[in-house]
Amino acid sequence: MNKHGLLHPELAQLVTQVGHTDEFTVCDAGLPIPSSVSRIDLALTDGVPSFMQTVEAVLTHACIESVVIAEELAVVSPALHQALLGRLEQENAARQQPIGVTAISHEAFKARTAQSQAVVRTGECTPYANVIFQAGVTF
């Protein structure tokens, strides 16, 4: 059994297999997931696991170069938007290269998920609680 790190085998595999610039999505319970994309379903019940718990696990174990979020997140769910940006700032403080943040329309976001290596579905029920991570490199 894994003593440290990600315990969910599919999520651990995703984090270790993505290469530089590959993308994967962490989403709320309601985001439509394209049938062509691998689904890693973590959702148990309303809010479990939360979006931010899942983001924390990803940022702890993956090297991320940039993220894409929906523009609507800042307007409709400002507290979650600030929590995400705050966590990204913490990550930036520990790195030499800051994580880039791009905001696009929710419709464009949904279309872009088709490029993801996988979509990780959480139990989050906060509107627009979705992020696309673009993998970086550790060197």
C-alpha cells in the first residue's frame, strides 16, 4: 500500500503519466464529460470530496505549468475563485516559475475538456468549480 501520496490508483496513474503540456481537468459534479475522455470519478456525495481538496492533492503531487478556469467562476462563485487563486499563489511562492492562469467562457471551457487526458469528477456542487491543469516539468 502507498504510504505517502495519492491513494486513488487512477488519479495517481494520471499524475505520473502526463507529460509536459498535457492537460487534465478537475471538475464539479455537474460538468458534462466528453465520452472520448477518460473519467476518474471521485464523487461520493454532495461535497465529498470537495473541489479544493482535490485541487490540493493534485498540486501536492503534480508539477503544473498553467491552469484554465471559466470566467464565470469569479462572478458566480467568488469565494471558491479566491480560494483557488490563493492556493495557486501558495504554489507560486514555492516555485521559481509561476503558474499561469487563463480565464475563458464556460462554453469554451467545456469544449476544451475534450483535449484532456482525463477528467477527474469531484462531489463539489458549487457552480463553475472546474479547472484544467496543464502539466509542467520538474526541471
